[in-house]
Amino acid sequence: VTTRKAIDEFPVESDFEVKCEDFVVLVKSGSDDIIVKNLYVSIDPYQINRMKSFSSTHKTSDFATPIIPSQPIDALGVGEVLASGNPEFKEGDIVIGITHWAEYSVVKAHTNLLRKLETLGFPLTHHLGILGFSGLTAYAGLFEVAKIKEGETVFVSAASGSVGSLVGQFAKLHGCYVVGCAGSDQKVTLLKEKFGFDNAFNYKQEKDLTATLEKYFPDGIDVYFDNVGGEMLEAAIANMKPFGRVAVCGVISEYTNSKKAVPNMIDLVYKRIKVEGFLAGDFLDMFPNFVSKVSQYLHSGKIEPLEDISVGVENIPSAFIGLFKGDNIGKKIVKFAE
Ligand code: NDP
């Protein structure tokens, strides 16, 4: 899958091209080249920011290197090694790392952060979601950035998404009062009935988000885990308690909308609110502890994964675009083959 051009507006399927190309690769022993048959790839909102035109007004960070139109799109994936020039990997190994939105990838073990995947007895897909970056993002954001404490009030947006559904579950396990918002009644029911949120609401049905949050948090919000930015951030800030903390994980409402909402800054001042953006990649040293803890939660049934899997490379564009329309429920993954 490639992009045809830079995508600065809301993405549509014609922005993408699914191409079939023959390639011949000679894998020399000691070359570090590895051919991977991709089994699953991760579909993530941040990719849209890499697809924009990178004029002087839009600078990207090292983290979000541009995706060049017509070039393969790199993404986190799980695959099987078909051939390897690196002695640490052999044919048949199941690996995780930066592969592509493609059925096959030629990667370099070091550059593409490839590692053999220890499944720990869990499905491969869990390592792209609950036991992977989504899980680490939720965990680090709540415990290291927002520093939640037992009994606090927590609000999370995009709550039925990959990160959001885990934020809510981790916060509940920590003894917090948790309310989430999502974009459909079906998602709201899921949050309350399956994931044990204390409450949830469909933000698309609410006219006055500030008043809505006041209803759910009459004494205010201690921690807002922000996945969406924009108007919801503004409404949350209006409802924060003094010394509340906002962990800014993502601002998806702004990724496809260049009109940026400016939160009410005076509330930040008077209420001495701490707003902190973060990247999960800054917390990789927590990864082993995180995996061990969340594996235990999974084994004991204290936490539930939520995955949304499409099948086939041709469905990658619609799976990706669906993230910005709220089509997905949980971690969006595309599966290529068994
Ligand atoms: P999700 O699984 O949450 O999918 C995206 C969801 O966002 C959609 O299902 C939709 O749900 C919601 N959404 C889409 N457009 C809007 C909008 N305009 N306004 C409000 N909600 C919208 O994705 P992830 O869990 O992977 O990512 C969630 C957020 O976390 C993103 O902002 C992402 O960029 C960020 N992120 C940050 C990381 C970090 O290291 N800081 C790492 C991973 C993700 P709904 O039906 O509720 O509208």
C-alpha cells in the first residue's frame, strides 16, 4: 500500500494505491537483510501526520518521519522470517518490528527494531495491542505521566479505542472512578457493560460538552487522559479539579482538521493544572515490567483485550480511514494470512 500524494485533508480511499510488484532479493549471509512474510500489521492514527505535506509550516519530529508518496509505508507488524542474512534470525521465526503495510517486507534487523516475539502463550495480535504499544501507552500515560492515585476521578476520551479501553480498565483496577466518551451508543454500552466503566457517554449526542462533564464529575476531574484534543480538551479543562493532571496522549480530532481549537488557558492558570504530552517510546524501559503485569491481568481475567481485525492488504486503506470516522472498536489490525 502506498499513498498517491500528500494527504492534508480528511483521507479518502483514492489517496491510496494497492500495488502488486515482483521483487528479487538476494539475502547474503551476514548482510542483516531479512525477508518477512507479514502476518499482521498495526493500523495507527499517528500515520496520518506522517502523510501530510511537509512545508515549512509543518515540521515533524524525528518520531514522525514523513511518508513519501508512492513509497512503501512502514508500520509495526508481526511476521514470519522467510530468509535471513542475520545469524540471530532464522527461517520460521516469528518476529515483531517495523515492517510495512504489505504482504512481504525486506527489512534490516537493527534499523527496523526487529526482535523475536515471545508470545507468552497469547495470540500474536495481543503483541500489537494490549501487550504492545497501545498497552504501554495507556499504562505509562496513567501511572508515569498522570500519576493516578487510588480513588481519583479519571476521564478518558476515545475510550472504546485501543489505548482508551485499556486506560479505563487500568484505572478501574487502580480503584478510580472512571468515565469515558466514545462516538456511538454501541461503544458506550460496551464500556459500561463489558469493561466496567462507572459511566460513559456518546459525545456525538451532546450539545454542551462542558455541562456534560459537569454532570458526570460534579466534584471535578483529577486526571484527563486525552486522546482527542480539540473541544473535548477544552471541556475537560473547564471541569478539572485544582492541581488536576492532563496526560496528552494524542489529539486525533486535530489530525484531519487544520482548524485547531485553543483550550481555555486561564483555567490552567487559576486551577494550576498540569498538562503533559508524552510518547510511549520514552517509556521502553518499563516494557518488561509492564508485560509481566499485564500478562498476569490477562491470565486472571482482570483485563480484556479489545481488537478489531480486518483481513487482506486491499482493506488497509479503509481500515486506516475508519480510525478517523470511529469505525473501529478497539485495536485496529489487518491480518494477511494464518
Ligand atoms: P483508537 O483505537 O482510539 O482509534 C481512534 C478512535 O478515535 C476512533 O475509533 C474514534 O472513536 C476516535 N476519533 C476519531 N476521530 C475523532 C474525532 N474527530 N473526535 C473525537 N474522537 C475521534 O486509536 P489508538 O488507541 O491507537 O490511539 C488513540 C490516540 O492515542 C490517538 O490520538 C493516537 O494518536 C494516540 N497515541 C499516542 C501514542 C503516544 O505514544 N503518545 C501512542 C499510541 C496512540 P469514537 O467513536 O470515540 O469517535
